Amino acid sequence: MSRPPLPPFTRETAAQKARMAEDAWNSRDPVRVSLAYTEDSRWRNRSEVFQGREAIVAFLTRKWEKEHDYRLIKDLWAFDGNRIAVRFQYEWHDAGGQWYRSYGNEQWEFDEHGLMRRREASINDIAIAEKDRRFHWAAPGPRPADVAGLGSDPF
């Protein structure tokens, strides 16, 4: 299975890969998201470390059962060869209605077929008031073209 664009990445193809990941994650479909990763993909997400598509699906299922009305924006930070670094923000609320904005960075490594074989994510959550939300679009679904990315100041 191949997942273009393929490494080595250019600025354009790395940004395209980041937007494709953003759109997939905004679908909140664990199986769809897992197909962008190798069968034995290794992940570190916050303090969790796991490997393989089955573990990815289980993790994402748990994640989106907790993080309601999830909306994500990713922004290319750096790239080189078969690696991409992104920064991101996402907003969500818990079962009690408390909203959060989560900030983070991811480092990605791809195989020759364009599948991600390694993902490392560092994430911090900040409680916000609902009136302070920035990301408003019908969810699940991709960010509309008229919703800006992170820009130069994510805070």
C-alpha cells in the first residue's frame, strides 16, 4: 500500500501530508486514521507508548470517547528527507462540558511508501471557557478552507 506524497518531502509535500493528517484526525474515525500508519508503527502519545495499527485504533477510540466535539489544526514546523515535524492545537470538551485547548508538537518518520512508521507527540491541555473557543466548524470533518491555520502566534 502506498500513501502519497512520498518521501523525500519538499515544503509543499510536507505541508500536504500535514493537512491530510489533520483532515483524517478531524474525521474522528480510528480505522481511517490508522491506515496512514505502518502495520508496526510505533507511537508515543503523552506518556503512552504502544505499537501497531490495532493499538492505534484502540487508543484513538478511547481518545474520542473522552474528547467530545474534537477539532484540530496542524501546521508544518520542519521537514527533512522522510521526517516531518508539526505543531498543532485542538479543542474539545469533556463529559461535564469543560472545554480545553490542547497544544502540542509531533515528530513523524515515514517509510518509502509514505506510511508513518513512528509518531511522537507531546501535548499540554489548558482549560478554556466555551466563549474562548477558536475552532468552529461542523464536526467531525475537515477544517474549511476559510478557517486559518495556526499563524505565527498559537497562544
